[in-house]
Amino acid sequence: MNKEHALLHRRISKKARRSGMTDRQFIVRSHGRVSYLRVPRYVQAASLLVLGAFVAWIVHASYAYVAYDKIVSAKDAAISARDQVNLSLRNELDNARRGFADVTDSLEKNHKGLVSLIGQNRTLDGNLRSLQKEITRIDDERRKAESEKRALAKRLAMLETHLGRTTSQNQSLTRELRNTGSELADALAEKSHANRKGLTLNTRVTALQKRLGDIKESQSALLDRIADMSQSEVKRLRNVLATAGVNVDRMLRAQGVASFAQGGPFEPASRSDVNAEQDKFELVLSGANGMLDQLDGLQRIVRGLPLAPPLDYYYVSSNYGLRQDPINGSKAMHRGVDFGAKNRAIVFSTAPGKVIYAGWKGRFGRFVAIDHGNGVVTRYGHLRRIYVKRGQNLGYRVKIGQIGSSGRSTGTHLHYEIQVNKRSVDPLKFMKAGKDVFKG
């Protein structure tokens, strides 16, 4: 039996070596019994396929298991990169949103500012139109004032010429009176020494006395007319200066001029009383001289007072007196006048004088003060630039600086003050008085 089995195995092995895929028989021995299990080729092929697939699956599973960590790490890295990109995009989105919000706020502010600028532009247009009208009016007033000033200068020249002629006539009259007095004395002497020729001498004396009376009468009438003209001009100038708050009598006394006026109609004395006539004529002559002295003193005072405006073109932005402070809003005393004008407008001296201060002065900023004599001082504040120096003597309408906004100021303007004996007065009264002087 064993030999048969061995033979069978040899035969099977030979067939197997001859073909890789043949039917197979498996000998199964159980409990002394031998049975044969046949395995066809397709079963073997299927088994090989299943076995190959299983091996491939095992290899794939092993590779997948080994490469899983790398794949997961790569995916984690990719996810992290995407998260970073996502975070960066979110940050950029947030920045873009904030930028958009800022741009929106800026646009809103710009819109509000534009609306405000449009309103301000309309206001400025209105102010500009009103300023142009004011400039036109001031220019007309200035031309009128200049023409009136020229007329006044001509009138003063005529009056000075007339006064010169009157002075020469007075000198001639004095010489004639002296000669006449000498002749009268000679005649009286001749009368006392020659009574026999009394009729002739009395006639001569009477003629000389009549001649002297006629001369005095004509000269007294001329002096009376001069006194009347001078008195009317003195009265007008005194009234004009009084409106500016000036103590005229004090200024006249400071110049050595009598503060009272004299005059009146000429009334010749009796020709029989030579001494009384002489006293009357001397009284009229003294009154005329006193009135002319007053007129000359008043004219000197007028020429030395700041009666002109410090700017060519201006408008009043704040008057003299109590006002609401422009910075803190409280009630305050404003001891000057604020004049508005274009930036860098030229500021002029309003009368001849001497510079007593030129420089920085606290709240006034760049500041100039000018002494015009007779206790009158003008003060100019908030200047942008100063052209003069302390101690410098100035004439009328000399450039002293530029209008500005230095010191305690809210904008470009000129703070202008006038002090009389260290007490402030309203500058607009002086300017009005100047116009009244030119109207005379």
C-alpha cells in the first residue's frame, strides 16, 4: 500500500513539474482510510488570484499604515497653511473694514467741513460785498476829505496872507501914528511958543487930530473885521476840538496863549479927548492881536492832533467802551477802537510826533506809541511788522508798520488808542472832529 502511495506521489510530482497549473489531488487519510480530494485548475487559479489580491491588500494596507502619519502630517500642514491664509485674509478683511469705516468717517467729516466751508464762503461773500461797499464809501469820503483839506489849506494860506498884510498895515499905522504924534507934539510946542499964531496952529492941530481920528477909525474897522473873522474861526475850531474831548484852554495855556477871546464893534471916542481915543484904539488893537494869537494857537493844536484815520481802507470791528471780551466772553472795558483791513495793510502815523515805544508789549503784541505833545499819545497794537524805532521823530502820515494779529488777538486787525493826559478817549471822536475841521 505504501509503495502504491509513493508511486502515486511520484506520478503527481512529475505531472506537476510538467505543468504549473494542472488538476491537483490531495490525499486525505483519516482513521486508516485514504481519500482523494481533487482541486481543478480554475480553483487553483481562483485561489491564486484571491491569494494575490490578499497579498496586494496586505501590502497596500501596510504601506497605507506606514504612510498614514506622513499623509496626516502633510494634510495637517496643508490645513495649517490654509488656516494661516484664512487668518491673514480675515485680518486683511478686518483692516479693509476698518479702512472703509475710516474712509467713511473721513468722507462724513469732509462733507461736514465742505458744508461748513460753503456756509463760510457765503458769509465771506456777503462780508466781502459789504466791505466793498464800505471801501467805496470810505474812498468817497477820503476824496471828499482831501478836497476839503485842500480847500482848508487854501483858506489858511489866504488868511495867513491877509494876516501878513494886516501886520504890515499895523506896522505902517504904528509908524504913521508915531509921526503924527510927533507932528502933534511939535504943533503943540509951536502953539505954546506962539500964541499970536494961535488961529493957524489951532487949525493945524484940529486937522491933525481929525486925520489921526480918521486913520484910527479906518484901522479900527479893519481890525474889527479881522477880529470877527478870527473869532468865528476860533469858535468853530474850539467847538470841533470840544467834540473830541480836548481841553482847549489847557492846551492854549501850555502854548502861552490866553484862553479868553476879545472883540466887538468899533466905537470911536470923542475927538476932543485924544487920550481916551488912544486908549480905545489900543484896546481894539490888543483884542485883535489876542484873537489872532488864539487862532494861531488853535491851528498849531489842530496840526498836532491825531485827527486822521491810521489806515487808508478799514472798517470798525469793535468800538470804544464796554464790550464782551472776544476770548473769554466776559464784560470788559475796551479803551480803543479795532479797525479791520486786509492782511499786511500799511499803518500810518495820524499826526506829527516822537516814537516813545516800539517793540513787543505783552497782550498788545508788536506795539508802537507816539507822543504828539500837549499830553496827546497815540497807541497802535497787534502789528505784524514795525518800521520805526524809539526816539524817532515822525511827520504826518508816515508808515509805522503793518496790520497783523500779534499778541492777544483773534484775527488780523489794528487796535488804535488815543490818550490825553494819560486818560483814554474815543478815537472815533477825533476822526469825526478831523472831518469837521476839513469841512470848515
